Amino acid sequence: MAWTLALTAATGALAFAAVVEPRLLSSPETSGRLAGFCSPLTVTDAATGEPLRGIEDLVTLPDGSLLLSAQDRWNFASSGDASPSGLYRLPPDWTNLAGIDGSRPVAARNLTQEIFPVFRPHGIDAIAGEDGSVRVFAVNQAGGSLQSSTAIDVFDLRDEHLSHIVRIDDSRFCQANDLAAIDGQTALVTLDTAACGRVANWRELVFGPPAGSVVRLSLPDPEVGEGSDELQVTPLVTGLRFANGIAIGDEAVWVAETRGQRLLRLPIEIASAEAAETGGDNMSSAMRVPLPASPDNLTLTADGDLLVTQHPSLLRLAVHRAPWLRLGSSGTRVDRLATGDAEDAEAQLEWLDPQGRLLSAGTVAAQSPAGLVVGSVTATGLAWCQDPGQD
């Protein structure tokens, strides 16, 4: 009870600070290279016409369409209704549908609705297969058993049809946050914290110990079914201050340490099966890249640059995101990192919305043929930044 009262008091103090002096909890910096080129984009459920809220992760698919991870956390917390939520596909011609200024709503189709009545996706990734299909990995916060409220679901996407391959309902993924596909059978998964129990996890979130980690998930074979005993989960990195986004480049694995306000650059060899033999002791090979804010999701561009979406203030995010509080808005920042110059890496500001006026609480940015697309954990729709330097 004592820690509950302390948490309530602390949250109340943060809420008061955010109202009285919001600049204490947000950055006053300029708005970056794409300032003036970003506009809101309304995305609706194609079946119901209802606007999508909480598109917290997204992936650009080979055909130019966007795969969206959407769940309305506020609505679910208040009513227990998770709809509309699921994996959505925005068609390749969404820019034509949206208009030159993004003023028209665009409809996305819910791919998981017919497979699972309730699907609450978190981090997602997709990788193209040699047969023309796309393998999709998704953290599902409504898929676990009583032992674990979170599972990982694997799908194949072919010709706009999604088929379910396997559900990985393992208690070790109770705090799974994001993942990055190595191939169709293997992915790296970030576990933001360690404790599975509600009370113990809240303690970790409040006090912030370095309990996050990265594990390697290996499916047994292409024909695997649910319940296989050959599933392999091996630790690669431990001791992270809230492990969040993850991305795999040609030469390195990148991990976002949200509370550490930095990126970890790990040698690409860490993604191999042999790396598991180190027992999670790979931090000695990590290079640390400091950031101006707290990183969330990471995505790679076609040119190999790393897009890092950040929260200017975790305090402001906390009081905004809490379903029972929903106070004000929270800023969004997107930086670009040229990964080829990793030893002297310095993040370059692409877009900053310090007060979250255009898009509050941005969590992911991805490069599409039409420019930069930014999603949020709480906002409705997306932000679309049409790059003036892009042909």
C-alpha cells in the first residue's frame, strides 16, 4: 500500500508540474529539417470507418504499403473494448487517396480481425521471403495465457491475405516490447523490464533498475506448429535501462535504451546462433551513442540510415499516457543517424514537435516512398512529412 501511495503522490506532482510549467518537461529546440513539411493524416478502419488511435509501430512493406500496429490503450483501459485494434495494412496508393496535403482520411484494412477477435499488437517487424510472401512477427499483448499476458505471433502475408503460423506463449516474453527479424525463422526480441507480476513490474517501472534485455528467438522449422518443444530462446544482452526499439543493419544491431537516453550499437555477429553461447554477456562489445532525448522505436531506411523516434520528456509522457489521467500532450522527436560513421555517430534532427501539437507521444518513424511517416502510442492517425529533398 505504501508504494502505491508514493506512486500516486509522485504522479500527482508530475501532473501539477506539467500544468504549471510545461516547458520544464519539454524541449524548446527548433523543429528540424522537416519543419513546415509535416501534416496530420487521419487513418480509419476500412470496415467501420472509425479513426485508428495508437499506431505505435509501423513497417514499410516491399510493395510500398504500410503495416500498422494499432491499439487504443485509452479505450481498452476504460471500457475493456480493444476495438479497433490489430495489424492493419495501408495500401500502396495511400498517398493518392490522402491528397497532396494529407487532408483526406485514408482507410486501412484490419488483417487480424478474422483470425483473432481481440489482437493488441505492440512491436512488429516484417521480412520478405524468397517465395514472394512476407513473414510478420508481432508482440501481442492479448495473446498470453494466465501465466503471461503477452505472446508473440508469427504470420505470413501474401496477396493481402494474412495467415497465422504460430503463437509463442512463453512466460519469458511477459515484458516483450519490440523485435527485429533476422530471417523467417529467427528474431531478436527486447524485454523492456524483467518482472512479470503486476506489482513487481510497477516497482521496476517506478525505480528504473537496469533490468531490460535482448533475447534471440528461434523457431524450429518452417512447418512448426503450436506447442513445439524445439523453440529456442537464448539471452544476448542484459542489464539495460528499459530496452525498447531494435533494428538490424548490415553491420550492426541497434538497441534503444529508453531510460539510458542512448543507443547501443552491437556487432552484427551478435545476431548469430553462436552469440548465445556468451550467456547474455555481450555488453563489452557494445558502443554507446548518446541521444538528446529518450528513444523508442528504431527503423532503418533503404539507404541504411537509422531513424530514432524519441520522447523529449518521459515525465510528460507518463502523465499524458496514463489512461486515468490523459493530461495534456507529449512531444515527439525524430533523429536520423548515418550508421556508416558509427564511431563518430551523431544524431541529426529531422523533426521536432516539442509540445506534441501535431502528433503527441510519437513512438515510431519510417521512411516510405512518399516521405517520413510517424506514429504515436496515443494520438489518432499519423504524421506525414513530405521530404523536400526527396524526388
